[in-house]
Amino acid sequence: MNPQNSSRIALVLKLVVLAGLIAFPAFGSSFYTEMVAKILILGIFAMSLDLLVGFTGLVSLGHAAYFGIAAYTVALLTPKYDPADLWLALPASVLAAAAAAFVIGLFVLRTKGIYFIMVTLAFAQMVYFIFHDTALGGGSDGIYVNFKPDASIAGWVPFDLNEPIQLYYFVVVALVAVFVFLTLVLRSPFGRVLVGIRSNEHRMQSLGYATFHYKLAAFTLAGGLAGVAGFLYAVLFGFVTPEYLSWHQSGNVLMMVILGGMGNLAGAVIGAFAFIGLQEMFSDWTKHWQLLMGGVIVAAVLFMPGGLSALPRRIMKKVNGERENG
Amino acid sequence: MAEMTTADLTVVAGASAAVPGEAMMVADKLTRRFGGLAANQDVCLTLERGKLHALLGPNGAGKSTCINMLSGDLPPSEGRILLGGKDITRLSAAQRSRIGIGRSYQRTNIFPGFTVLENCRLAAQSRNPRPWKIFTDALGLSDTVDRARAAIVEAGLAGREGRIAGTMSHGEQRQLEIAMVLATDARVLLLDEPLAGMGSEESAQMVELLKGLKKNRAILLVEHDMDAVFAVADTITVMVNGVVLESGPPEQIRNSADVQTAYLGEGHV
Amino acid sequence: MNKQKGRNTLRTMAGIVGLAFGVLVPFGAVQAAEKIKVGLMLPYTGTFAALGTAITNGFKQYVAEQGGNLAGREVEYFVVDDESDPAKATENANKLVKRDQVDVLVGTVHSGVALGMAKVARDNKTLMIIPNAGADDLTGPLCAPNVFRTSFTNWQPGFAMGKVAAERGHKTAVTLTWKYAAGEEAVNGFTGGFEAGGGKVLKQLTLPFPGVEFQALLTEIASLKPEAVYVFFAGGGAVKFVKDYDAAGLKASIPLYSSGFLTDGTLAAMGGSGEGLLTALHYADGLDNAKDKSFRDSYSTTYKMQPDVYAVQGYDAAQLLKAGLDAVKDGKLEQGAMIKAMAAATVDSPRGAFTLSKAHNPVQDIYLRKAEGQENKVVSIAAPKLADPARGCRM
Amino acid sequence: MDFTTFLIQILNAMQYGLLLFLVASGLTLVFGIMGIINLAHGSFYMIGAYLAFALTSMTGNLMLSIALGIPLAFAFGALLEWLLFSHLYKRDHLEQVLLTYGLILIFEELRSLTMGDDVHGVDIPAMFSASIPLSDTLSYPVYRLLISVVCLALAAGLWWLMQRTRLGMMIRAGSHDRDMVQALGIDINMLYRTVFALGVALAALAGMLAAPISSVYPGMGGSVLIISFVIVVIGGIGSVWGALVAALLIGFADTFGKVLVPEFAGLAVYLVMALVLLWRPEGIFRKG
């Protein structure tokens, strides 16, 4: 299979999946529509992390912090008895997440490797404590988003997020938008530098790139996109708790990226589906489902480098290899 | 850190561009200590436009330390580095690259997963990075791509643009290393053993390449291969135990008794 | 129960697979008019697993006592393990409400999870009975006609304990809890009761949840020299705190008071350190009433273990539900009528009969208990017919 | 705060700091020498505590249990290294993160399956159960002081091991250049197995020692893990002295944070970490 063909097949596959997503609410009940919406939101979250892990080579173990900050921002911006303005709340949430990522990035990007992993985790934990311990965001029990944001522009209502179906399509649009946005960014001069940093940061420096600034920009961007996911999540469920920021969430989203195969935007979304699917399946089999989940993670690391999205290629390779040998 | 903007420094480097043979880069009494040990002690070097300056010495003489200080990979303990008369001692490696100092590495230091073109394109892009153009296809920025292609041709890799760098032969990877430096439009080249691990045929090609590069550029060449050094160098500096033993034109070095005993006598001939 | 759960998740998976293949998956529950669908969303794994099991046991025991049905209706259970994870709370509640379309949601232990559940119950107008979670807000600012509670507010035992501490002649007190909502609510209750009785709280100490390094705060308590100390801890933290308090020599000099969770189910792990501790709760060992005795006997026969306060709360949740079903006997499950009947019900609880406040929280006796061996023996009624103030409830 | 209280708080801070050192030292060894990031370190602490509980209920003697538990933990560590970690040295940190994250889930569930979800207590051995009066209201448990002494002894022992023994020489060489050690004819696989097992044993020992005063409960590993990370980051990866200094620093930040700024006590240790990062991104005692 030549590369051009395979990229065409990939594009067709993506369009088929998109068509499936668009058609889904016609078949699924409101519960499944909401569940798929949740997975798509996690897909956005995973893509934002993939920008760091898969493309820039920055293994962040604190990405849930930015997701959570955006979720809290929309909760706090929503008045008690009225909806917030969508066109205000969405940018504000994303900006809040990006701003936090920028400030934290100034600290954590001074470190590398194992340090970076630990320090991102520690800073996320710090943000967790801010929401858990102080009255800022309703404390440990969490806070409601009492009303879904209002999308009206000067009296005109383009769509209504209180309608589950419309909210679902809003999520689908957001997913596509983030996917296209990241695809464009990654082929831009900026994106090429990020991939270069992942491959060989030292060489990028000696070529004259101020890699710190690029990494900071990527970190901020990823934080902002995680904020898009956090915003949608809070709007979908109407409830925000400090646990959205816990390090287990950071671990889970990292797992989604890996399951799908890092450095692959579509893979991140596949990873979100696979992760939630496994969770549902295992928790059906046994209440000790985390044992199975842990086993899958360990097995994936040991036996499946490249993740799910690399599977077809690996299988093809194996098949072709055997044919050549035979 | 003393901050100079890239624009200022480009002017600095450009100011001396017109005069061939003029000192472009000067190392003034560079000293670097690791713990109590001096890896370099009061090393002085001058790199001139149109000239190739070779740095010789046995293993552990401090050649790598020296080139690392010049490129900004290692801060000196004492001494100054000048470019076009301006003190650049405190600039980072990235800042030095942006004012026209390019270096290659002893151990091949490329982007192995990228194509030859992308390796050089990234290098060329650093001259005009435009990071805010996040919706523009990098491959559509013709100034960058053209510069990369020109560097590939100049380094003798014409026709290899599409190869994945990591899959090429060792010699080709060394050429790519040079091509990347060229793509940055560097006026001062710091080349760390470009011939390391090459066969004789590949070496000969590289020597020809180096001869061609001298024009309009100042080159520092750290190299083990004696024949190659004497074939291309205009000036040779010999280091032993972190200090400069002798510096001068090739004939002077060839005939120096000190060099004979301290270096050539060790069976490296 | 497991079979039912299996079918649910199978449908979940079918839904996801259906998405991938664009296949129409037929579902939509068949509504049997005479049945009542009960969604149990409780922790069956993790720290609170024992509590979730006790609540479930209590609930089912009442149904069994009624001959396996409630007000003549067959009870169909749908079960979700909430894992005490607030991050999954709304989603898990949706499984029961939207997928399984239960008539009533029963849960849960963890307050944060209960808040998420209540959000779903409010949005979908599903009847909800809370068999444990004590967050004041649930029957305060977040109160709703369709949300009931058969347990307590964190404020209630705290207030009763504060009242008793003042009555016992203490003039000053220091409080200590984790920095989280439940602890702060309990401390507010204590402070209210204690200061109403003429005492003064010198300082409200906290430490980050779920930290267990108390030494610095014990030192602080020793230097403040209050006449009494009130704490709110549970589980592992409770055990460690009581042991540390004892080891620091403070138990002998400054009396320690707490809400009952400090010593419920933890006395064995505390060793001797818990002996004699005074706590306040709406249930106790050694209650002298017939209902409690028969409840305990049949519970221990059925489940081969002693019931606890959580089992009682689950038992009462079933009782409260029956009161609602009695109002719609043989007819449609008309929610308005059920709510009216439940709000007016008197629940004949093993803890002693209680009614519900306007905010749908029990108005109940809070007992003063003393730890003796493995038991929290009733000493007296600390606060009779205590109602939560339900601040902020607009109903 | 009067002066006596202040002194007692310093004692508290040091005592807590030393306990933290014990937990973090195994982590910093494994980090520094093997370049492995191990999220499951907290689980080893938890396993140690449960081991102490299980063995003590069998033998009735904590000291005997610890004596039995250390070799058990060491063997367990060696087994894990052989089964899993030995495959990870050439992989990147990301995969190490994931593998050890998976292990956390597995250990936590196995704990639940075998030991249940209840809280357990372990009795302080009778000979150490006394308390020393410090002020008219406050006394200090002897066992806590004993833990401090053990931690100090271990710090000294680790220093001695690293600086004065052949094993330490090999470890130090191995942390700088894997190939060189191999060239010297040292069995690097055995060396790494030993170091990893030592790290596991140290974490488990911390859990066993702390069991009587912390009680034994589900999830006890999680909080320990993150605080250990903070300590390693502050101290500098691989530095035993760094870990000691950082642990004491955190002990002080935590103790005085709780007392002086209770509103932000949860943040105190992280603020300390942020400040250290500004000052020295590689930690206070990073070598080279």
C-alpha cells in the first residue's frame, strides 16, 4: 500500500466515522447520545494532551488541572438563577485554562524528563487543593452549573444547549474544529518546530530556536484546548467537582492518548472510545474492574508500542513480512 | 542575562561581512574548569573570513570543550568570545545560531525520523521562523524551502531530499549535518569532526566540500584526520592538556618539534 | 442483581458498538405498570464499600419484611457502583435515570457524589432518597420537592454535640477537622450548639483532606488548653486521630467529643484508645425500643452480621418509599401524590420514629453515646426532635 | 505561640520530615540510579503497612514482623524488577509512567480482594508504648522518637552504603554510565535488581514502621506518593542528602503551614516546591 493510498483511506475512514457520529442521535437514546458526547469531549481532551505528549515530547501528568479550571470557570460564571452567555463563558473558560497553563508552564518547563513529569503532577495537585480546600469553587463537594449557557446573540437564538441533541452536535462541531485546528497547527512552521523539539530538542536549540518559548506556547495552547473539553464537560453534566482535577484523571487521559497511539490526533479520539469502552466492559464483568484495567495498561505498555492506531500497520507489516519470508 | 536582540546582532555580524580575511570570531583566553580540573586554560583562537582554522590535539586535549564554549553549549568559566568585535560570551546556543554561528556535531545530531528536506527545512526556517502563522502550511513558505534545497545541493546531497535521514549511510548523515548548518546561512561554521567514521572515498568528498565552503565563511574544523587537515587548513592550532601548544600555518605545525613530540610522536601519524 | 447489572452494561456496549457500525439498536424499557423500578447507586468498592452494602441490606430487609414487595408492587432493582467517585457521579446517575428509567433513585454515601446525583434527579424530576450523604446543602440551598433524605445533615450531630458540651459545663473548645465540606458543616453545627449554650470556640483548626499527620495540631491544641475538643473524622483518619490524641496524653486532660462517625465501625482498629469517647448521632447501640430489637434480630439472622447506622438508613429509605407508594395504591406512579405522602410520613425507624422537615430531612432525636468495647452505648438524648435549619432552602 | 510550643512544633516538623525521608529515599534511589519513574512507590508503602498488619496479627510482634517483612519486600521488589521493570530501561519515561500507573490499580484491587476495605490498627510494641511528658498537657510518644532514630540511622546507613562500600561504588558508577559499568565486568542487571529491590524494601519499611501510628487503610499510598515526588524534586534526583534536606523542609512547611496558615496548608508544600524550582530547577542537591 503506498502512502498516498493509505492517507486517502484514512481520510475516508474519518469521514465515515464523522457521518456515523452525525447520524447517531437518530438511533441512540438520550442516554447513549450523552455517553458518546462525553467520549467525544474526552477525545478533545486527549487530543490536547497529545499535542504535548505525542508531538512536542512533553509528558505532562497534570493535564486535568486545565480541564478542571475551565469547568470551574463556567460554573462560577453561571449566575444562580440565570444561564451564562455562551459567547462569554466559552472564551473565558478557555482563556482561564490557557492562562493557568502559561503560568504553570513558566515553572514546569524549566525542568526536563522525569522532573517534568513529577512537577506537572505536583502543580496539578496544587490546583486541586485550591479548589478542594478553599471556598472559591464551592469546596470539596463541588458546584453546580445551574443552567446551560445561553447561545443567543442579540435576541437571535442559533441553537439551544438545553436540547440534548443540539448540545451533542455542538460537541461534535467542537471536536471537528479542534481536530482541524490542530491539524493545521501541526503543519504550520510552529507545529514543525514542536515535532522537531520532540525529535531532538538540543539540535533545535543549536539551530537557533528558542525552544523554551515554543514549548511554553504549546503548553499554553494544550491547556486552552483542554479548557474547551473542560467547558463542554461541565456544560454536559452540569456539575463540577474537584475530582475533575485529580491526578487519576490526568493518568486516565494519558492512557487514552497511549491506547490510541500518541502523535496521532484521530488516535487520541479512538483512545477515548477504547478507554471508556474497556471501563464499561470490565466494570460489567466484575466490581474489581480496575484490576483488569491495570492489567490492560501493563500489557499495552509491554506488548503494544504505538497504540491501537498502529495496530493495522503492525498487522500489515507482519502479514507482508511473512509473505516475503515465505 | 545580558540581552541583545537578534536584530542588533545580525547587524553586528553583517558589519564585518565585506572584508575578507578579517577576524570574525575571536576566543579570548577561554578557560573552563570541571571541579578543580581545567579542561581549557587561556585558549585564544581567531577565525577569519575565507579561512579554515583547524583544531588538532590528542584525545582529552580539550577540543570538544573548546568548540562547545564557542557554540554556546557550555558556558566558559573565564574569558570572552567576540563576534565582529561584540562580546557574545553570555549568549545561549540558540542566540548564537541566530547571529550566524552554526555548528555540526561529532556524534551525528540530526532528526533521524524526518526526511532530508525536512531536516534542512527546519534549519532554514530558523532564519525566519514566523511561529504566529499557525494556519500556513510550512511547506508553502517558499523562501524557507528554497534555502533548504540550496543547502542540500551545496552539501552534495542533491536527489536525496525525500530520504528518511536515519536510513541513510553514515557518510550521507555527516553531509546532512553540514547541509543543516548551511541552511541556517551561518557565516561562522564550527565543525566537530565531520570526517569521523567515514571511509576514504567519503572523506575525499567531504574534503572537497569543505574547500568549497571556505569562501565567504569562517570555519573552525576539529578533526583527527591529519591528511584532511593539512589538505584544507589555512591555520592550525594544536591543543594538549587543555592549553594551546602551538598555532600557525600548516608548514609551521608540520615542522614544529614541540608538536612532533607532544602529539605526532604518540603514534598518531 | 448481578445479572441485571450485566444486562445494563451489555446494552451500554451495544449502544457504543451501534455507533461504530451505524446500526439501529432497539431498546427502551418496557414499562410494567405495577412494578416499581428502584435504582440503587451506592459504593460497592473502595473505602465506603461496607457502607453501601449495609444500606442495600437494610433496604432489602424492609422489602423482605413486606413480603418481597412494597405496597403491593414488585420491586425491580437496578444497581450501579458509584465507587465514591464524584467525577463519575452524574454519568452513573444517568445510567439509572436515562438508560434504566428508574422511578426512584436511592443513594449515596459520599456527599460529592450525592450532589452530582441530586443534579440529575432535579433535572429529570426523578424521585431521590438519600440514605446517607450528610451534605447540608442537599436539604438546604439545593433542596427540591423530589429529593428526600433518611439520614442526617452534618449539622445535626454537630449541633447536638455542641449543646451537650455546653451543658457539661465546658466554657471553651477547639474544633478540628479535615478541610472539606462535611467537616466544616459539622464544625459549624458544633459551634452553633456550643455557643448557644454559652461556650466559646477558641479556634477552628483544619488540615488538608485526607491528611493524617495530626501532631502539629495536637501541639496547637495542647497550647490553647481548651476545656473541650470537638473533631469530625471518619475511617482511617478517625482511627489515627484517636490513637494520636491518646498517645499525646491529651485524652486524659481534655475531653474529646465528636459526631458519631468517629467511632462507628472503627473502635476495633483504635484498640483501647477509643474507650469511653462521647459522640453524638441519630443511632446508637442499646436503644430500648421494640422496633430496633426486631430489626437487629432479623438483620443479623439474614446477613450474619450486626446492623449499623447505615443499615438503618437504608431500611428507612425503603420505609419512606413505601409511604409514597401507599398513596398511589394500584394506580399510576403519580409523583406529586407520592411526594406529598412521603413529606407527611412518620417513619417508624429502628432509631425511633421520625418525621421530615419542610426541606425533606429527618426531624429526629440525636443520641449521646459512649464507646464501650466495640459498642457505642446510648447515654441519653442529646437533642430531642432536632431539625436542621435548612438555611437557603426555598421550597 | 509560646516558646515551648514553638520548640515542640520544631520537634514535630523534624519527626514528620524524617518519616517522609524514609518514604522518599527509596524513590530517589530508584530515580537517580536507574532513571526509572515509579508511580507505584506509594503502593509499596501501602503494601508494607498491610504486611505489618498481617504479620503482626499472625506473630503478635511488630518487631518480628518487620524483620520478616523486609526480606519479603526485598524479594517482591526483585521479582517485579525481573518480571516488568527490566524491560523498561531502554523505553522512555512515558511508558514507565503508564506501567507503574497500571500497577497502582492492580495493587489497590489486590489489596481490596485479599485484605478487604476496612481500617485496621497495629499495636505499638509494649516496650515502646510509653510517652514522655513535654508540657503540662502534652506528652510525646516514645515510638515516634524511635521512628526518628531509625530514620536517622537509615540515612547514615544509606550514606555509608553509597560512599563506603563496593556496592555503593558500583551504584554510583552505574548511575553515570551503564555501559562503563558493564565494561568493568559488573553484572548490571544484578545491580539494578538489587537497587530496585532496595527501593521497594525501603518504601515497605516506611509503611511497616508507620503502621502503628498511621493505621492501615485503603488509599494510604496515594498521598504518600505525591509528597515523595515533591521531596525528590526539591532535593534533586538521586541525592540521598538532598532527599533528607528536602524532607525536613517539607516537614517544616507542613507543620507550620497547618498552624500558621490553615486556610492554605494544603498548598504550603507545593509553594515551597515552586520556589525551589525558580531558584534551582534541578533541585537543591543535583549533582553535575
